[in-house]
Amino acid sequence: MFQNILVVCMGNICRSPIAERILQKKLPGHRVSSAGINALAGKDADFQAIKTALKHGVVVAGHTARQLTPEMCNAADLILVMEPAHIDMVADILPSARGKTILLAQWLPKKNIPDPFKQSSEMFEAVFQQIQSAAETWAEKLNGPTPA
């Protein structure tokens, strides 16, 4: 049902690339990509994001930021965003995308995934953990529970 998943944050250099790579690993039968609402298009992923993810076996190096477009929104079956305000921002780009735009952390107690850009390594670690938990929940919902 949700074969084409788009993960969105602001700059597409910290949160969404991490979520993209985790979801690609956990959802091998799905197409997962990412973009930014106000992307630093053409830039590499943030160094601290790369370093934090790598510490957990997630390779973000090689990511290049992309600007979110109406075409990307239209092609996606599911758009996962980091903050409640991003839902409206995506809808500003393509109004018909509102119904398929949901928070990445929808099923976590803390629904907002804060932007760690230019923050401490501890902040990046906390954000990574939140993204990983959210991605695991989405993988269970989309794949069914994984055997223990």
C-alpha cells in the first residue's frame, strides 16, 4: 500500500537523511527517499549527523540534500515529517498531499523531532534515538511485527 515513502525535514541534511537510511534498511521492499522543505540543495549531510548515525551502523555519508517539490509529494504514497508544522508546509507545496502526510514520531510519546542542526553531539544522539524508535514503529506497522 505504501510503497513510495518520502521523509521530510527542513534542510534535508540532518533528520530526514538519517530517517531515510534507517527506513531503507528496515523496509527493503519499499522505496524510501528524503527531501527538505527549505533544503540546502546539493549539500552533503551534516557531519555530526553522519558521525552520530555511523556510531549506530547507519551510513548517511554520500547523501545529497534535495528540495521538496510538488512532484515528489505527488509521487509519494506516504510523507513522514519531523514536526507538526511541517504538515502544513508540505500542504502549502501540494495541498492534496495533506492526507498522506503524517508525523514520523506519530506513535511515540514525544511527537516532535527537534532539529539538531548546529547543536551538541548529545542533542544529535537524542534525535537519532527518537528517529530510530519512530522508524522501528513504522517498520512494524508497514511490514507487520518482526519475529523475536
